[in-house]
Amino acid sequence: MKYRIVNVAYMPDAPVPDYGQMLRQSGFDVEYIKTTCTTESEIIAACAQADAVIGAATYQRFSREVI
């Protein structure tokens, strides 16, 4: 089963690891999507079919509507 993981806090110049690559190296079959969302509606749209979401709690609001 392929897992769809969405990183909604992607910043190309940030010194963070490539989580998709790390998961694949660990044996997980993942579709890893990198995007930058700043509004609730963008987060909802990007994560509609996601199995997991990576975000930055201090940067993005995961309100009741988003969850």
C-alpha cells in the first residue's frame, strides 16, 4: 500500500531533511508531496487525500475545520 504524505510547510531553502527519502529508505512505499500552504483552505485542498500531514504548528493553523 502506498501512503500519501503531504508536507504543507515545505521551504526549499530550509536546512531540513527530505522526509520522503528517509521514509523510502526505511522501506515505506510513500508518495511524498512538498507544498507551502498559508491558509486553511490551501491546507484542506492539499491534504484531502493524505494519509499523513507534516506541518509547522507555529506557522500554520490546524483548526477544527482543517482537521
